[in-house]
Amino acid sequence: MRCLIQRVKSASVTIDGKMTGNIGPGILVFVCATTHDNKQITTKIAKKVANLRIFSDSNGKMNHSIADVQGEILVVSQFTLAADLSRGNRPGFSNAARNPLAEELYLYFIEVLKDMGFNVETGEFGAEMEVSLVNDGPVTIWAEINQ
């Protein structure tokens, strides 16, 4: 499973002119299930995201997690994180999980975070979305767990 995590001052997602998710300070997580992913991998990466120490302490050192700062989380599905650029100039997406597995693992990722006590806002799986964000830092982290 692949995640792109961005520390944000605010973020929102809009579908067909309607805002479906909106957060203040926290993290925006773009999520992509790949063909070999399962619930065990999904749980592992969700916990990794939740425990990442990417928020500054009083000394300006990244030492706090999203829980420590009581931040919010916006989760958006993004199959393009599975892009394969090894051939030509058009990305291939054969590594991205297909439905129903892709949607199941996306929803499970959200469920794991909610079960950990986080306020989680979301986009809509498979929808055309407009994502707005104000980066904080900027801090952008690539996370991938294969097993």
C-alpha cells in the first residue's frame, strides 16, 4: 500500500461543487492500494501514518504525531500513486488494485484510523475530486509497505 502524507494547515475535497471533506491542522493522506495488498498491510501502514512524528515540538524538532497535536486527517483515494514510469512517457497503472479490493482496502484504512480515535474526513472512492490544501512546512512523506 502506498500513501503520500502531507502536513497541512487546512485541506478540503470537493466533488461536483460540494465539499465532502474539510479539515483544519493535520494531515492529508492520499492512499493507493496495490495488487498485493491486504488488510494486514493496510493496518500496518495506517498505524505507521498515525504514529509518524512529523509535527514540531517546542524546540522546532519534528517530534510529535498527529495524536500528540490532536490534528485531523483527510483521506483521499489516489490510484495514480501506483504509476509505473519505466516504459515510455505514459504512466501504467497495472500495479493498482482493482475493485472490489481497492475500495475495500481504502475504506478499511479509514476504519483503522477512526478506530484509533481520529477525526477522519474523506473524499469519495473513484470520484473526480478537487483537493485543496495549505501545506505546513511543507512536509511531504512517501510511505509504502509491501508486506
